Amino acid sequence: MEYRFLGSSGLKVSALSLGAWVTFGNQIGEDMAFECMTAAFEAGVNFFDNAEAYASGQAEMVMGNVIRRAGFARKDMVLSTKIFWGGDGPNDKGLSIKHIMEGANAALRRLQIEYVDLIFCHRPDPDTPIEETVRAMTILIQQGKAFYWGTSEWSAEQIMQAHAVARREHLIPPTMEQPEYNMFARERVEREYWRLYREVGMGTTIFSPLASGLLTGKYNDDIPGGTRAGMKAYSWLKDDIESETGKGQIEKVRQLTTEVAGPLGCTTAQLALAWCLKNPNVSTVITGASKPSQVEENMRALAVTGQLDEEVMGRIETILANKPEPQSNHR
């Protein structure tokens, strides 16, 4: 396993990590989650990602039970949660100081731990002043309930505002951002955030590296049963796959499979994960799995990264044809 610093912080996270989204508490129960987390831990994964919204809190309960059952040493784990959607009450959503404090405490109880290493604002909250949110996150860290805080799917402007507030009010700024990033979703990570890497040392814990399974190649011919796109809760994914844009992306996946992954002797999923890992601004790639064999397959992507030389990356770019234009510099 490779370990990378989380941005400019002194914390190291495994280059590949395991997340609970979709699977824990939905697709799989505690026994299978135990097998998946054990396989990941034994492969060197130290970062495990979660959120209060995942399976309405059930994902955190499953992960907490697995950690206790497996006897993983807390010092060997980097655990996260995300706060925004915590329930149906008037103050159970958003990034008010009330919900952040209560949501974090509830998450810690479900995870059965005293602190999370990372805590994220799961989305921006236009109804709460950024100063209130930055202050709440600072209090959590000062109380020892989290070590670092970050954002998820915030714009570069919003993140810079949080840093400006932190400087002005002598509070703790966000350390990391959790954006979607994959071969088909590149603009934010590769273009919008470029100043943040340089100016504030932001790290990224990217999610959906396989584009909700599209980059595994399993949808190349049809939507098989038992997959995410076949689940009622993810009917939007089925619609996306069957759209004109989706059909065009599937054709590109077919090309990646036959023209790049095949000659390299790897799966399309391993190629897609390795491609994400090649980005130096990616701290960790969050993977998902519903069985330990998927964890093991994903871990082998690390070996593929070294094969992605300039010539191979050029072939990939030719197929994707979606590299973001660099921001204009008129100096």
C-alpha cells in the first residue's frame, strides 16, 4: 500500500480507501461488511469513509460494530464522517452549529468511537453563514471530537471564503475536500481547484472513481441484475446510462477496455482507479465494495499505476477527449 499526505497536513492516508456509501446498511449487512473491511485493512487500507446520511445512520452503526468485532487498533485507522442530512426535524439538516454539534455526537455514538480523524461538511449550506459553520468545526476540533475538517462538493470560491473567515476570526480552516472525480467528471478537480492546491495546501479524498460502476465495464452490454443501476433507489443512474450522454460514455468504456486495459492485462475498473491515482492532487481514492473479492481486485490497481506512462495516458486522453481547458492566464 502507498500512503500519501492529506494535502499539506502531517496526516498520511492510504492511496486507496474504503467507503460505506451505497453498500453498508443497504446492499450488505454487518457480516459482509466485516469481510470487506477486514480484506481492506489487511491490504493496508487505513482510511474508512462514512456519513450520517448513509443508510440513515445505519452505515455508521455497521462500521462501528465491525471495528469493535474485528478488534482493529484505533491508532491504525483514519475514520471520517460527514454532516448535513441527519433527519427530518427542522434542525436535523444543514450546517448550523446546532446540527453540526448534535450530528457529530450522534455519529460518534453510532461508530462507537471517541473521535473521528476527519469530519466533512457534506454539502454547502446557503442558509447558514460560513462563519457559523467554521466556528462549529473549530469547536469540534478543540473538543477533541475530530482532528481535521473539510468540505464535500463545495466550490473553490466557498472553500476560499471558509479560509478567509478562519484567518479573520482566528479559527481552524478546512484541510481537505471530498469531490467526485473520475474519467468522466474532471472539471472541478483538474481545473476549478488548482489554486487551492497551491495556496492553501488542500488535500482531496475523491469519491465515485468508477462513475457509479460505469467504468467497471459491467454496463457495456446491458444493465445486469443485482447492480446499483437496477436498484429502485438509484433509478437516476439507470436513466443516466440510457441517455445519449450515457451511451457515449459506455462506448468510451468499451474502447478503454479493448484498447488500454486489455493490452495492460488489467480490468477496466483497475485502469480507472489507477488513472485517478496518477493525479498528484489526489490524496486518496475512496472505493466501494459489496464483497471481499471486489476489495482485492480494487487493491491491485496500485500495481497498474506504474504502467500508466506518458504514451498510455495519451491513449486514454485520445479516447476520453474531455480534458478540461486550463484557466486563462492573461499575464
